[in-house]
Amino acid sequence: MRKVRRKWLSILLTLAMLVGLVVPLAAPAAAAVDYADVVGTYKYVDNDAEDQPAGSVTIKATSDFTRPEDSASQYVYNNTDTVYATLTLPAGVTFSLVDEVYVNGTEVGSAEEVLYASDDEITLELSKEQFIVGVTISNIILDVDADVTGSINVDVTVWGTNTEDSETTFDYSESVTIAKVRSGAVSVTVDDPELITVGSSRAGAKVTIKELSPGALDEGKAIKLTIKKSGVKWDNSKMDSNAVKVTGVLADSPVVDDKGKNLIISISKASTTVAGRIEITPYFKVDPTATEGDVVVELSGNVLDTQSLVLATIGEGEVVIDVEDNDGTIYQGLSASLDTEITLDVKGSFEFGEDDYITMTLPEGFKWVKDEPMTVEDKDGSPDVDVDYYNSDRTAWFMFPRGGASGDVTISGLKIIAKGNAPVGDVYVTFGGDVEGKVKIAECKAPITVSAEKATLVPGVADQEAGDIYIKEVADGALDPQEYNDGNAIAITLKAPLGIDFSAAKVEVDDGDITVPENVYREDNTLTFYVTRESSVASTIKISDIKYDVSATAATGDVEVKVYVNDLDNYVTKVANATVVSPSARTAVFTLGSNVYTVNGVEYTMDVAAYVKNGRTYLPVRYVAYALGVDPNNVLWNEATKTVTLLKGMNAVQFTIGSKELKLNGISVSMDAAPEVQSGRTMLPFRFIAQAFGASVSYDEATKTVTMNLE
């Protein structure tokens, strides 16, 4: 059981309804009046089966509630502020997934109107305004037990309340059919109702009657369709064999009675080996006296259960926006001609008239290619419209000329261009003017991914090597000059930060068959090359042998190279292929037992290896000094005093063999180990040397390495 809201509230409301039934209302006496109308539609289902789609239930206020004519009804209307409705399924029938039942198009699990929901019951809480407009419960999926037969009726109880006075203002109960268990004869399906207006030849929803097994529609049996709505008749001139198509069985020509209300289809020969089918496209004559609302047709006969079908709705016209072939791709920085076709589907009495206009607006980051305007046509291949553009070409608009448009309007030949930083994902066009709505027309993607190796640079040095950059297509043909750039070569531009200029680079195809000429165009901090032919497999372009001229004022940190595709104002992506470090920044790595050490990745050789003594790691003082930037001329040895002096900048560091005292700029600092001579070199635990020059130190036990970092 699922509690959509607090269950106690549901119980209190139910008790309030019962109290209201016992305690007389403080309203004027009047004859019984129905203030609610409950309408059900149904579908045929199988018993002993799960996940059976059923019909829908619509609950709506009657005219006695919305337009009260007596004092009692006026009292009910004035004093009702909240309306509750409970739908209860019969025994043996449950909701398959109650959370997926729709209330006015929203799933039960999310609908605000739902007060309580379980496997066999739904309770709604409606405002007066919602009750007047009406609420529809649809997408009802049922599990039906084996012993359930005939009609499946849902019990609907509707009651109004005045929450301030805890008063029940009215109550109404009705049982409506939402499903019928198939009897084994025929099935009936109905398309969605059509919107129609006053006039003749008004087509409704197609009705399909299908035998579940051959012979169900036997010879001599008849099917009758009776129009129940006042002011609507069958259009006898249209209800012929073209409107009633019969396969598998034989039937007489359809007959409309003298009053125009009944359509009779008589079976003249039953089916034998193939199940028969009758498809009826209804055509109506709608008088000016007909009111807006559903056109209900009662279907009956001696081969099926009587049922009511909604085949049309009388009302004002509208436009529905349909779209086809909207799965095309547009890549950032490039243009695309789309196969998308948009149809403005005219319903009912709607017509595009003279001076009606339509706007079509793209999202930020996209614009129409106005040199190749879209095509706008109605069903007759006209009108001749001029498409103009504004809003930085994001919005296209056109106006219908004299005579307007005939029927549906089709818009095709869409061509758009995406900025380099256009948002990836679905691309929608929003309609305005005399049509409102939005539809997806394409999907935007990044055409490439970028990766790079990283090198270290220092300011004020020219021709420094940087890491290679790899540009990979996300799909074959993503960089297709013909498809996405009007046949022109696609320009790929790399832009480094200010103060870092390209001094050399080579471009080549590292993988795949895309065509990229070797010509590279360098200008200060930009590098440009071109793609002249598309790939048949996703390809990778390699930019190698990159060298930078780094100015003395270049900012330290990652060198982020921005990658532009055609659009030089908006980059598609960026990648770092180097890091600018301070000239004094150093990272030195020494390994126990090895006479090789590295400084900023460059290997150097010592004439003595590091070793461990009494748990301390000893390194040669001279080479540690070199690694930390001490000039070789500033490493001094006094044989008489057995003293080492290291000079760097404003700092002077002194060690004496056998002494645990270190002097930093003349100030004595105690050490827990003394320098010693090994293989002719002064050795000292590395931490004292590094810290004397302000370097941080670390030791990796797993790799037996000492690392010193000097910012």
C-alpha cells in the first residue's frame, strides 16, 4: 500500500463525510440534485491476466453546481470550498502500478490532487476550481483475477465540504465501467477523438471491430452505431464502402436510417479461416445547434456488448505541432542542414489567415543560416512567404500573405549553426506568434575530445618543448567539411595563454583517415590548421614537436590551450600541455643505493650513492646543493677546518665534519647527526640540508626515494 499523503487525513475526511450524511445540512430544503457528473470510458481486458489497460474516469461539476438556479443549489455552490472523490475497484481487480495512474496527465506518485492511493482505491482532494474544470483519471492498468467476468465497474463517490465549518455540502455516488472482460467474440478499439466543428463531412475517430476468432461475426448479424449527441447526424453521402472497410467477412453496404442517427452494418457472409475486421471512419453532419462537447456513439449488436464510444469533440480549432526526422546532429562550431520536418497540424475550424505570423526561436548558442532560408508550404504547395530573421539570427519569422494558408503548414529545409560553446544536448525551437509550443529539431554534440601530455616550462626562455596534444573525433565524419561547413575546410585553432607563443609545431593524422594538410599557421599565441576531407572512421589528429617562447611575465601554473572549431570567439574545449613554474622552483629525487638523481625530471650522475645509517638517510652535500640551485662555484671546502660552506642568494650554510652544529647565516642550529666523509664526499642526513634552503622533504619507503621540493 502506498500513502501519497497522510493516511490519518484520509480517515478524518471519510468520518467528516459520514457525519455530514447523518447531520442535516444548514441549507434550504430542495429536491435531490446531482452536483457531480462521472463519466467512464472502458476497454476490453482479459481475465486471469496482469497489466491490462483499462479506460478512464472523468469527474466534473454539473451545471446545477456551476450555474445554480435555486437557493439550495446556490447555497451548495457558495459553501463548497473543497471536493473529495474516491474511486474503488471491485473485488478481484487491482491496480497493476497505482503510482503510474495519471491524474490530469500527472502520475499518482507526483500529482498534488492525490490524497491517498492503494492497490484498489484512490482518493482525490480538489479545489472548487479544479472540480468545475474537471479531473480525468487515466492510464489505468489492471490485474484481473480469473473469476472476474463481464463489466469491471469502479465505484466513484464525490462529496463537497466546507472545511471551516466541517460541513458536507453535497455527496454523489456512481458506478462507471472502465473495462469489460472479453467474451471471446470481437474486440473494439477506437482512435483518439477528433476535434470537429459545424459543417458536413466532419471525420471522427476510426473504430475497428475485430473478430477474436473466425466466424464470430456470423451471417445475418448486424452492428449498429447510434449517435447520442443532439445536433449531430451521420453524413449519409460519405458513409459508404470507402468509410466502412470490411476484410475477412462480407457485409452489405452501410445503411443510415431516415433520422440520420443510426448506422447499420449487416453481415452477409461470415469469415472462415481468417478473423474478420471492420474499420469504420465516421463522418458527421454537425448542425449550428450542436453544443460543444463529446460526440458519443453507442455501439450495439447481437455479436457484442453495448458500449459508448467518444468519436469526436465539438469545439474551437487548434494547431498541433508535429515533427519528424528530428534525430540529426549539429556539432559545436559548425553548421548543419537538417532533415527535420515540422508540420503545423490544423485541427477543427482553425485556419491560418492573412497577416497571421509565426516566429521560430533557437536557444542561446545557435542561429539560423539565413542565406539558405527554410521552406514553408501548405497542402497546395503555397503560400509564397518571405522568411526574415532578427534577435541575432536566433529568431526566424514569416507572415502569411493574402489568402492565408490552406490546411496544414509544413516547414522544412532547416539549417542552423552552433557556436563553439553551444550547449550540448537536445536543440529545441520555440514557436510564437499565432502558434505556441516547442519541439526538438536536433541534438548538439562536441565534435572532438582533447588530451595532452604535460611538460615543465620556466619564464623568460624561448623554444621550450611542450607536451603533445591529441584531438580525437567523437564519431566518424564529425569534422566533415562537406556536411557541416558548406564544403569549406574546417579551421582548427589552438590558442595558448598570453605570454606564451608558438615557436614550432607539427600536425599529422595519428589514427584514422581524416585529411589534414601539413601546413600549420602560427601567429603569436595561436596555431591554426585545416581539415579538408571527412573521415570514414573516427580519427585522431596529433600536434607534436610543440615549442613555446615563454615571456618573463608569463603567469605560473598550467598552460591551458583553448581549442576552437571555426568559431574564433567561442572555444569548444581546452587542455593543458605544460606548466609554467618559477625559475627557482625545483623538484629533486634521490634513490637509496643509486648514484643517479633527477632535478625537474632531468637525470644527473653522482660519484657516490645515498645510504642509510642508524635509521637516517645520508646524501652527498655537494649534489644536494646542486639539486637545490646552489652554483657549483658557491660550494666551498676548507680543508684546514674540515668545513663545507654553501652560498645561495642571501643565505650561507656551514657544516663541519664530526660536528652536530649547523650554522645558517651565522646562527647555530643543532642537528641530531654529524656530517661524515664517505668516498671522499661529505655526507649528511638530507633533511638538514634541504630545510636550510627552505625546501620541503619526503621519503617513500616503497620506492626508497627522497624527494625535495623548492618553490
